[in-house]
Amino acid sequence: MNSPLALLGGEPVITHAGPHFSWPPLDEQSEAAVVRQLQDNISIYDRSGVIERLEDELCEYHGVTHAVLTSSGTAALHSMYAACGLGPGDEVIVPAYTFFATVTPLLHLGAVPVLADCDESGNLDSKDVAQRITERTKAVVVTHMWGVPAAMQALKAITDEHGLMLLEDASHAHGASIDGQRVGTFGRAAAFSMNGPKPLSAGEGGFVLTDDDEIYYRVLLHGQYNKRCRSELPRDHPLYEYAVTGMGLKFRIHPLAAALALDQLGRLDHYLTGRATTAAYLCERLSELPGVIVPELPLGVRASWYGLPLQYAMNELDGLPVERFHQALQAEGCREVDRPGSTCPLNWLPLFQRPETLFPGYADKMSYSPGDFPNAEAIHRNTLKLPVWHREEDMPLVDKYINAFRKVTENYRDLLG
Ligand SMILES: *Cc1c(COP(=O)(O)O)cnc(C)c1O
């Protein structure tokens, strides 16, 4: 390829206008499902209709006893933490590298988040977790970043050894698994988002999974008051007297969102199979190029590929800054190559540096600074994220993205100096 880089005035590799990727994949079947629900019922107070069907299918898909749908992933996390009894005086070890909503509900409950660094995979490092355990630690929360399962065996060994709860934020990782065991089933409970771009999408929504009856009752009391609580808590349960009000929050999912998610869940494994093929192809081709490190999955691990997180290795391209490399790819028409913004090391965000302006109780409880989590910060700085297409018909575009990467890595010297 001798043509000059598009960033320097040459012809871009990809010329067709976007979008190059859209999610979730919607078709007539999805539309029909939503229209049917519109005609049937758009306000469901109990566990009936589409709520019951989707919760049952989520239980079956994951092999768990209870699923509770919520209005968002943030709400699911909030209910899960409340149900697990996390509150004032408790420390909860969380990833420094995650989307902030993994952690922010803890601030509303008065629990203290203790950030921990990641390993080279970008997921929570069990060794760093072990060092942050104190007598106040009650739980460890893990996020499966970009859909790649975290090292659950090592994490579980530590939480078991110390008698801590293990909780999952599986919002990136619907359907991902380790040795056939789906993420969301490794700990006491798990929370998922079904926000727009997530592997399983309701547009907006979320859910909690658990095998534990008591956690299930408390998830209901936290955000699903009255009818659901009255019909699902046993009458002789000590918490039954609170069934009418619950804890007074309302986190119900919209039935139209549930109908969409039910339609998508039936096709999730098909999507993931397509993504696995594309991800393997992209990794094979991109790993040949200097400056690009592709994720490696341990044997038996299946990812959901919410994104394909590539690591940029500046040293392999004579110190070319990642910003310049990214600009060059964008100029070649790779508009979907993303440097994640709001999903960043949490110690970079004002909320985790100076929480007291918004959460006065945290004045002397939490104060992080840039530099606190070297692995998370280096990984974040060098992450270039690609979407993982699932359809055969997208492969020509995938090839163009690969060609654009090749062109930039072959001509990177033109960008130096
Ligand atoms: C999307 C996401 C959330 C929040 O979910 P919402 O449905 O947007 O509230 C939480 N954690 C992670 C890791 C996420 O990606």
C-alpha cells in the first residue's frame, strides 16, 4: 500500500458513510414483539405477562433461581447492593477500571468503595484485591470488562478464604462463560445492564440474578414495592409487613423494554457465535501488525465481545503517540475505532477525588488521585476499542478496518517528527 495516509492528505481506506455498526439488531420480529406488547399491556405491577416470561427465560438461560428486572443496570446494582446489606461501616472492593455505575450506588447506601487495580487483561487483579482486604471489608465486586470474563477462580478463592461476598457487574458480558459456566452465576448475586449497546439490549433496562431467596426478597423490597412484594414474599416472612412500601424506590422495567429484551434473548447465542467468529478473525489479522496487541482468552473462556479492546504499544512504532495513531485510523474512515471516555479509571473522576461536595458523608472516607492505579491507567490510555460485528455480510467492512490498521502501521513513520 503506497498511498499516503489520509491524515496527510491521501485517500481514506473506508469511504462509505456511517453508521458502520448499530446495536441492537432490530428487524420485523422485534417490531412485532414491541407492537404486540403495546396492545397487550404497558404497565405491569406484578410478576406477570412479559415480566414473568423474560425473568423465567433469564433464569433458565443462566441456570439460576431468581431474576428481577429493573429499569436500568444502575438500578439493578443499587438493588443488589441494598439487598446484600451493604451500608455504613462496610468497605466494598471494586475495580478502579470499570464504568462508574458499578460503584456509584454504594455511595447512596453509605458503604465505602475501595478501588483495586486491574491485571494486564484489564479485569480486577485478585492479588491487588487481597492486599486491600481489612476487617471492614464485606464484599468484592467484579466487572467483566468489554465482555471478557474476569479470572473468577482466583477471585472466588480469595473471597471464600476471607468470608466475603463476591458480586458481579456483568453489564458487558451477557452470555459470556468460563468452562461453560455463564458469568452472573459465580457469586452471591449479579447485576446486568440492558442499556442500548449492551450485548443483551432492552433499550433501557437491567436485572439482578441470585440463587439466594433472602437477597431476592430484599431486591424486590428495594425497588419493586407493593404488588410484587405482596405476591412473592412468603406471608410468614419477617419482612412481609413491609411489602406495601418496600423501601419506597420504584425501579420497574417498562414492559415495552422487556418485550424487546425477550425478543433479543432468544437470539443472543446466535449473535455471540457470530461475534466470536469475527473477533477471532480480527485478532488473527491485527496481531500480525506492530503496535497492536489483541486480547487473549484463556482456554475454556468465551467472551461476549461488548467491544474488542486492543492495546496500543507505542514502543513498537517508535514512540508514535496513541492519540496520533487513533487520529490516523479515524482519518482512514475507521469511525468506530474508539478511545473510551467516560469508562475510565475512576480515580480520574472528580466524584472519586472530592466526593464531599455531592456526598458530604464521604469527606474523610474517600479521596483518590491520578496515579493511584498504574495498571488501570496504562491500559485505559492505550485502549483502542472496536465493535465486534456478528453478521456474515459485515465481513467486507471488517476487512476494510483491518486494511486501514495495516496501512497506518506500514506508514507510521510519516507521522513521526
Ligand atoms: C452500562 C453499565 C452500567 C449501567 O447500566 P445502565 O443500564 O446504563 O444504568 C453499569 N456497569 C457497567 C459495567 C455498564 O457497562
